[in-house]
Amino acid sequence: MTAPSIVSAARVPGTSAPVVRLAGELDLYTVTRIEPVLVSLVLRGEEDVALDLSGVPFCDSSGVALFARLHRRCEAVGTRLRLHAVPPGPARVFRALRLDRVVTCHFQ
């Protein structure tokens, strides 16, 4: 198991939208470590929040639940959540659990 980490946080060129690059596996154990940081980002009231998942090789239903919770928090404060560079493994899970019908997902 690779503990998830926030590798970088930057701004999208030409916008004020933050992009947070995640790395590591997202499962029941590891989601609890990064959720507070992601929630604090959402609560800042940004117009858009983008998560780069290119460094996330594995995501189970706990990770999907995290993104669903983040999506609801975003909607509550008028922010859009976008998941970028979703690798094939997590993409299969997102599609099977229909996360891609709720959250904007850009697959690799």
C-alpha cells in the first residue's frame, strides 16, 4: 500500500483555479489522511478545484466516496470539482460506480 500524498498544489495558468496533484493509492485507510486537506481547499470558496489523479494507480470505493463527498461540499459553496488525468484502474472503478456521471472526469 502506498500512502497517498499531495504532491503539488498550483494554479491553472490563466485562471485562479487550483490544481492539486495526488499520488498513491486511495483506499479506506488512506482516504482519511488526505480528506481534511482537500475539504479545506474546497471550503476556501474557489470557483473550480481540479484534482490531478495521474499519480493514483489504485482507488477503491472509499476513494469514490471521498470524491462524492467533495463534490457535495463543492456544490454547497458554489465550486466545481474536476478530476483530471484519471488512470485506467481508477477509471474502471469510477465508471462502474457511476462517479463519472456526477463529477466531471477527464480520463487518460
